[in-house]
Amino acid sequence: MVHRRDRIDYNGLTLPSNMKLPVHDSHSSQSSPFSPAHVAAVAATAVMPGGVLRTVAAPCRPAAVVKWAGGKQALATHLVRFFPRNLGTYYEPFLGGASVLLALNPERAIVGDMNGWLMDTYEALRADWEKVACLLDGLPNTKQDYLRIRATDPANLDPYARAALFIYLNKAGFRGLFRVNAKGRFNVPYGAYERRYYDPNNLRCFAERLRAVELRRGDFELILAGVCAEDFVYFDPPYYKAGGYADFNRYTHCRFREGDHIRLAALCRELDERGVRWAVSNSDTPFVRSLFDGYDAQPIASRREINLKSQKRDVFELLIRNYTSVECCGKDAGLLAPCARQLELPVAGV
Ligand SMILES: C[S@@+](CC[C@H](N)C(=O)[O-])C[C@H]1O[C@@H](n2cnc3c(N)ncnc32)[C@H](O)[C@@H]1O
């Protein structure tokens, strides 16, 4: 916390120096950080006249606000060079952390995901990101607190507290994993990271970016309702297991199984017949190659952040497309791996 003469900087907030700051005693407090009284108190500070002023910087290109298993943070800016020049409406039905959407920055976009809590979080951020940020500021990062907060049932929270809980668990939990048990309860262990939960400027830019897109939720087939011939779809499903190992596949209470990969490939063929352009990312396996037989399949060097052993993070994945390189916005040759090497994908992290 930095004190100036008439103002205090507090977790990215600029506050008047006479303002009472919330005190979080992580050891003594056993009450829920999402209790109605606490949420009301935090909401009040967010709207206090002349009180909270968040630092506003120049317009920016936001980054993802959650770390997401299988996320394309490292690859997104390269990947979008493989996308067509003219997109029509951009569809992304496996949105996850939204890295690809952010790197592409299309004029019109319809995006979504089956993880309802993730989509709720995005909805809450675009409605009032500051309210979410204020609630996050009140969440202590110790193992004891993490386990207590993790036990909160998100169904009992208002949309902003639900969003704050989601981001908190993502940042304080082990490697940013989203893993739920069969009952849909979050069960990722504590991560013990010393890092802030959010960057206020990035959160603001992210929320602004979300306001310009249509958010949907549910299965990928539903998210694509209304797609037509001029449009472009990017599919980044949970990857098909490779090398005998199961890749990470627990983003929702129901897994993405072999039958779902078959369903996705069938949809792609149908879209192709209707003239809709698409690109699909997936593991480079004989199964995936056979599903998309007849289409252009490029092996691309990628990095899997989820693996514990750094030497196992460099792997190759496939980008399958139903359009030609001539239509692309970038020169993609430099991105291709020299050969279609079959590598083992890592074991998911915990
Ligand atoms: C590999 S991740 C996408 C990562 C994303 N491209 C990024 O950069 O963060 C796959 C996503 O598919 C979602 N998902 C799983 N099954 C789905 C389904 N049937 N329909 C739509 N989304 C689904 C998961 O919740 C997860 O966010």
C-alpha cells in the first residue's frame, strides 16, 4: 500500500486518504467473504461519491483474465495468421480463456462455452468489472482461507460474487486448473502463488472487449445457431487423448468424449457443405486425422502450460482447415513444424 498526501493507492485503487479501508484478517475471520453484509459493504465502497477512482490508462489490447488449461495464450497471435482475411461473423464455441478472440479482435463475434460458471463470470465482468474487482480485493490468499472459500457454493452467490469466486479460485488454485467432481463441485488444491488476482487496467479493457461480442453458453452446436456462408468458425475443443495419456478434459461436469469428437467432425463436414469456413485445433493423432480425412491438416508447434515437467511441454498439435492458405491474413509457412511428428501429450497436472 502506498500513501501519498491526500490519496492512498490500494490494490490498484486510488482512494482518498481519509477513507477507511477494509481489514482482512485471514486467520481470525471465519465468516464468509461472500456474506450479504460483506458484499454490501464492498459494493458501497465501489459507488461511494468521490471515493473510489480506478486508474484509467490508454486503450489497450487485453489479455485473458483467467489462466485456462489448454489455453492458447502463447499461440494465439500466430494462430490467427492462419485465419481467413474476410471473416464475416467470427464464431468461437470453445471460448475458454478467450485468448484467440482477443488476439483476433474481430468486428463481429459470437462466442461461448459450455462452462456456465466461466460464462457467468464474463457476463458479470462486462456488466460491472469494478464490483467484481472490489470483491476480489477482499479475498485472502492463504491455504486455510482458500479451502474455506473453495467450499462456498457458487449457486448461492449473486453474479458479481460468483465471478469474484471464479477468478479467485483460478488465481489461487493449483496452476489455474478448472476441475470439478461428478457433482460439479470445484476440487482443485491450493496453489500457493504470490500474485495479484487481476490487473485493473486489463480487467477494464477485457470487460470493454466483451461488451462488443455476443456471449452464448452451452454445447458447441447450440452456440453456432445462425452461422452462415460468409462466416468463420474457430473450434478449440478439449483435445483428444494422445500418446496413451488422457489430456486435460475436466472443464465441465461432463467430459468431452470420443463421441463428441465424432459429432464435431460431422458438424464440420456439414458446415463445409454449406460454405462456412472453419479451422479446428486438436492433438495430432491418427484418430483426429481420420476424422478430418480430406482436409488440410497442418502440424503446429505448441506449448502446453499445464504440464509439470517443462521438457514435456513442447508438443505439436494439428490445425485442420477447410479453406486455402491464399485466403489467410498471414504468411503461415514459418509456423509449420518440419514434419508431422507424433509426440506424446503430457499427463494432466494433479
Ligand atoms: C481447449 S479449451 C479452449 C481454450 C481456449 N481456446 C483458450 O485459449 O483459452 C476447451 C473449452 O471447451 C469447453 N467445452 C467443453 N465441452 C464443450 C462443449 N460440448 N461445447 C462447448 N464448449 C465445451 C471447455 O469448457 C473449455 O473451455
